[in-house]
Amino acid sequence: MSPRGSGQARQRRATLADVGRHAGVDTSVVSRVLSNDPILNIRDETRERVLASVSELGYVVNAAARSLRTARTGTIGLFIPDFANPVYAEIISGAEAAATARGYALVTGSSGASGATPQTYLDLLGQGRVDGLLLAGDALTPAVRKALDEFNLPYLLLNRKMRGSHRFVVLDDEKAAGLAVDHLVELGHTRIAHLAGPAGADTAQRRRAGYLAALKQAGLPHDPDMVIAADYTPEGGVAGMTQLMKLRSRPTAVVVSNFAAAIGALGAARASGVSVPGEVSVVTIHDSPLAEFLVPSLTAVRMPLEELGRRAVDRLLSRRFDDAVEEVVTGPIELVARRSSAPPPAGSKRKAAK
Amino acid sequence: MSPRGSGQARQRRATLADVGRHAGVDTSVVSRVLSNDPILNIRDETRERVLASVSELGYVVNAAARSLRTARTGTIGLFIPDFANPVYAEIISGAEAAATARGYALVTGSSGASGATPQTYLDLLGQGRVDGLLLAGDALTPAVRKALDEFNLPYLLLNRKMRGSHRFVVLDDEKAAGLAVDHLVELGHTRIAHLAGPAGADTAQRRRAGYLAALKQAGLPHDPDMVIAADYTPEGGVAGMTQLMKLRSRPTAVVVSNFAAAIGALGAARASGVSVPGEVSVVTIHDSPLAEFLVPSLTAVRMPLEELGRRAVDRLLSRRFDDAVEEVVTGPIELVARRSSAPPPAGSKRKAAK
DNA sequence: CTGAAAGCGCTTACAG
DNA sequence: CTGAAAGCGCTTACAG
């Protein structure tokens, strides 16, 4: 392992040939026994002997040799922009479960880590280390796409649609935003703002669309001042909320597109002396174990992120490369009501009407 | 890639032989040109021709073939218990940077994911997919250890010491806890409690030791009632803080061993009607971008997690397998003072004395 | 049916 | 010095 000191040879691992010799059969027989080749005719007694040798010698297949021979690796890669985003923890969990269930290894890497330029990870992928790729966030740059096409490497966009690509698995972000709006409408709100995500983010666009559709459905007017792009960060939420609080006629409720931004929004409201939910209700998309512990605890729309990871792996593994995959995960989306949402203040109607 | 439909053969990728043919040289020459073999004597003109063919054919080395030949993979694995713990995001970031800088790929996996039993990932590792392993959390169970020894696979414990293992890279948790105590002592606190982590966690033990040492250093008595084991979760913090608030003679400050637990502790204080920092100050170990946005914002000891990841990779790659590695990362540890810590309430001296 | 052989794509010791 | 050949450890089509 050491770049220097090549010595210290690792104890040699048992090979198929070792097992064959030990059991007195050909290596091909061992291989077939281990892969349960239905064609193989072998006496039970011999099979037992082979298996005993395998376990006695501690034989484990050599992935490199198998992969060289079969041109498959049994590994799929998942690239995410940032391990710090808790959304991905759940996605990874589902993806790992699905990969494991199918006998694949899932390796996760970050496409934006310090020092890891896209080229770095492309080099790795181009070397045939994975059979397919799940790409979240902005991982599919034009350069990456070109390389994937060149390598003929199957891939699927995860939680992201992209112009010109017909291979993605996403959540029903429209519905999620709609649920948030519906909840606020039921509480009696009529002036509902939206802290949308960054302009470039495709999830943000779909949530925005869901917000607008739900407003329309409820017969509420759409005020463009009430929709503000905000980064998916606490700072983004602070900036957006601060702007909303400066409006002549303030919203009585805000649908925030992202949990981190919602934390910032709560902070900004507090800083401006605006009571939540007394003066303004806040609902966020994506729940988190922390939501319960914020002040006030945060009403959130829970998304089926594990299911998203699971479905993405399943689709990647079960489709031929050139098939289109355009799937919206149908897992349960539900609003978890907590303290940050309540009926609008008594005076708000009048205020809005003036 | 598809388990069914094997057809749809991927376009064949260029091999060394293709490049050699294209450039009119032997494959071995191509290999040597690409690896910059200093022994190789070749005319500049020929070298250019080879390189041109490489780029024209889009040749990329086949990792499986290289790995089979060299018995090395150029990959190291990092196993963490849980992607949802934000501490690991920073560690991964540092580890990826270090691995990339050394020409290695870092693949990250979770040892505790649903469905991924230890055996599952052991099988994968045993197949020779990585040259070495970084293990965080509880990943090194006795079974795992036995297997690693059997496979002669180099590994290093990350952020964890373990009885009987002399291969680890950890942070200076004692110092971190000490800084937290020192900060509170400077503010005038004399009754400083500790929400220690779970009994089994080695980081918890070291933080506890640092807490005790700092108390002693400050000449403060150690009250066993003031040290309470608490899970590294918001719920753990709630339970621990609730217990502390019931003490006859309450602490005026609490050093919490973990950020998630600190969030729970703040919640519990609020629920009990105890003002932070008015009645009790809270300091946590590990900073987070969220600390700023909690109510009150949370004083935290910032740890060099990226450096931990970086060092672990460096040590794993530069040591021979049987060398002992016992390293405490020396990166900067610093206390970030925010609103959750303040001088003790005026009456506290009297109260403590009664 | 079954065993022996070919060959996946590399790297590098070695014969010339 | 340099090119050709061996061989890493598998799997599987195929000859017998």
C-alpha cells in the first residue's frame, strides 16, 4: 500500500486455483460452484468438498479479475455536491439499501469537494470503476456529460431535471409546495409569500410552480413581490425574509423552499422583532430532526427522500442505457404541523384590505 | 449494465493495444510513455505521436486491468456510521482533498445503513476494491477486525481510539472540553456541569476527561451529579438537561459534548422555563453553521475536522501496514463565543453556598 | 456433460 | 536499450 517501501508483501490471498488444488478439482469447477451455475453437473459430495475448501482457505473473489473478465464492476457511484446538506443523508441511505439488495456496492463521492475538480472524478469514472452513476445537484456539467457519453456510462439525474436530458428521478416538488400553501390557506392566510430557492436550481423552479398553482387553486392573487429567490442556506433565508418584512403590505405567511433557508428566515424574523407565528407563519419544505427543536418548532413538508434514493438505484440498474427514465417518486409527502404556523393575526384582513 | 438485456454492447473503449496500433508502436511503449517511465528511451517525435493517439482515441486506462496486474487499486475507503451526522461532512471533505492530492480515489460508505450489515461491506472490501480503510465510529467490530486482519488490509481508526488498537488518528478532545470549561470559568462560573456523550463513545470519554482536568486546574470541585451521560442526539440533550435542571443546586453552566445534544439541551431549558444564558450558560463541542441561528446563538468549540480527515488519509497512505499510528491532530481548536454563554446570575454564588 | 484453454487489458522483468 | 512475452485471477464458450 505504501508508495515507498513496496516490500512487506501482504500475505498472499487464496485464488480460485488454490481452492481447486485443495479440493482436487479444476478452477472452472470452483467458479461454477460459487456462481451456482445451473449447467454444472456435480456430485453433492464434490460440491461440499469445494465449499469446504473455499471456507478453509478463506477464499474471496478478486474484484479486479472478475471485473476485467466480465467488463462489469458490481459498483455504482453516487455523486452529491455536498455532504453537509442533510437532504443527501436520507437519499444515500435509501440508495445504499437498494444497491445492497441487488448485490451492488454503492460508493458515494462529492463532486464539489475542495481539490476534487470535476476532471478528477471524471478520470476515476472513466477508468471503469463503476457500472453506472447517480448524479445529484449540479454534477452534470457539459464537460461531465460529454465524458459520460464518450464512456457510454449509464447515468441518472437524482432530484433534478435538466433541459435536454430524459434520464432523471425526482420528487413531486410541486405537490410539496402545494401542501404547504394549502395548510396556510386552511389556517386562513391570504397573503402567502414564497422564499424560492436560487434561480438556477431546478427543485426551486418546481416548488415555485407548485406554490403558484396552489395559490391559483385557492383563488388567491399572485403578488410578484411576494416571491423572492433565496439561496438554500441560512444566510439566503435571512436575506429573503428581511426583504419580505420590508414590504409595505407584509405577508402573513411564508413558504420557504429549503430547511436551511427556513432557519435563517426564523432568525431574521426574530431579529426584526416579528413574531412567528404571531405575525407571520413559516412553513418549510423538507423536514429535519432539528425542526422540533427550533424556536418556534418548524412546520415542514416531509419528503420521501429515502424512497428517492431507492428508486434511482432501481431504475439505473434495471434500464438499458438508452431508455428514457422520467420518474416522479410517488412516496408519501406529508405536512408536519408544528408551532411556526398558526392562523393569521386578527388585524391582517383589514390590513390587507386597506 | 442491465442484469437482463445484456445486449446493447457499450461502444468498445480504446485499449493500449489500440493506441499502439494507431501510433505504430508496441503497447509496452504506450504504457511507459503514459507512466513517464524514466528508463524509456524514445524520440520526442515518437512520444508526441503516442500522446496524440492517446488523445485522439480517448484512451483511458482500465482500472480493473491495472489493478489486477499491480495488485493495487488506487482507492481508499472511508466508512462512517451515519451520513446525517454533520461532523462527517467536514471530515470527508478533508479526506477527499488529501486522497485526490495523492492520486487516490476516496470512496465513502456507511457501515450502518439500513440493509448494509457489516458483512455486506466486508464482502466488498474483501474483494480487493480498496487499498486501505478509514473507519469512523463503531465500524471496527470484532468481526470486521478479524476480517481486516485476514485480508491484511491496512486500516486506521478515525476519530476514535480503541482498546488494543494502535492505529488511530483523533482530535484533541481533552483540550476542546478544557477550552469550554476555561471559557466558563473566565466568565465567573463555579458550578459547571457536563452533558457527556454515551458511555460507549470514546470521544465522550476523552471530553469528559478534559472537562474534569480543566475543573481541577481551575480549582473547582467535581460534583458527580453534574456529569450526565447523554446520547449524541437532540433527545439525549433534552433528557440530560432536564435531569440537570432538577438538581437541588443547579449548575450555572453546562458543557455539552455534542452539537445535536446541545440543541436538545437548549430546547429543554426553554421548556423548563430556564433562561439561557440568564440562568444557565451552554457551550457545546463542535461548531456548525446553524449555531449562529439558534436561540440563543450557541457558543461552540470549533474542531479541525477537515484536518482530521486529511491527516488520516496521509497517515494511511504513508505508513507500512504494521506500523503503529497514534496521532492527535494538532490543528487549531478554538472557542467561538456567542449568546448562549454569559456570566452567571448575580445570586448564584449565594445559592451555591447555601 | 466436463475439463482445459482462451482471453479480458494491463505492467514490467527479461531476453535479445 | 527495447520489444515481445509472461502473467495477474477470473469466467465461460467450446472442444472433446
